[in-house]
Amino acid sequence: MDVLAKGRVAWVALLVWGAALILGAGSAHAAPVTAHDARTVAAALQDNGFQAKLDKTEDGDPMILSGSGGNRFALIFSSCTAHADCSFIEMVAFWTGVEPAMGSKLTTAWNSEENFSGVLYFPDRRQVSLYHYLITGKDGISAESLVESVGYFMEDFANIGDKLAKQD
């Protein structure tokens, strides 16, 4: 290969590397995910393999019904102004038909340890609820941070589900 050909190969390699760098930088600076716009959250979830259906709570605030691997949960947008422009998101999952002794025991044990998500037990409804608050701020968070948070929530979801399955 002559010097001129080597120079062309070097320029092509440099152009390919530069294009990859520019494209990589573009994806790293994708639009932020924010509680102020539920569509950004739904899109980030869908882009990462989660189901995400935009819906509304009984009060009219945004809510996303989501899930993965057969596990269903909701992302409820809270502290909203006129059913939009919300301040934070609450990830929520719940189980019904939980025996009072199991619900109390599970809630006490779970909340006495450090976990990503909290657990509440409602004896009148025989319901265990798993929840986690996600504050995105006005500037938002990356889709990667959202998906990572949902992943931690899903781990807790599976752990609670396993513990409740043992109540039978």
C-alpha cells in the first residue's frame, strides 16, 4: 500500500471514529425524562422494553400503566398543577387478599431493613403496597436513570411477590 493509500485509510478511519463519537454524544444527550411531561417517561420505558400506557388517575393526574415479564405496576404522577406539570413520580404495585398476620409481619420486616422501595399494609383492604418516589426535577433525568430506578423497583417487586407466595 503506498503512502497516499495509507493516508486515505487514515482519513476514513478518522471520519468513522468522529461520526461514532458525534452519534454517541447525541444519544448521551437525549431529551430528559421528567415528571413535568408524562410522555417522556412513557417513551423512555417503551424504548427500553417496558409496556407503557398513558392513563389518568381518578383525580385526573397522569399515570402510566407499565410492566415487564408479567409483573404489572403503575407510575403515578404527583403534586401536579391542573393535572400536568407534576413534581414527582410514585412507582406503585400492590397485592390484595393478604392475610393480616402476613401483611403486618412482612411490612415490619421489610421496612426494618434498608430497601430501595417501601411497603405499606392496609388491613381493611387486606392489601400490601410497594412504592418508591422518583424526583426528576424540572431539568429531568436521563432515560438510563429512569430505567435503572425501575429495575431496582422490579427487584423489590419480585422479592415481595416471593415472600407473599410463601404465605399459602
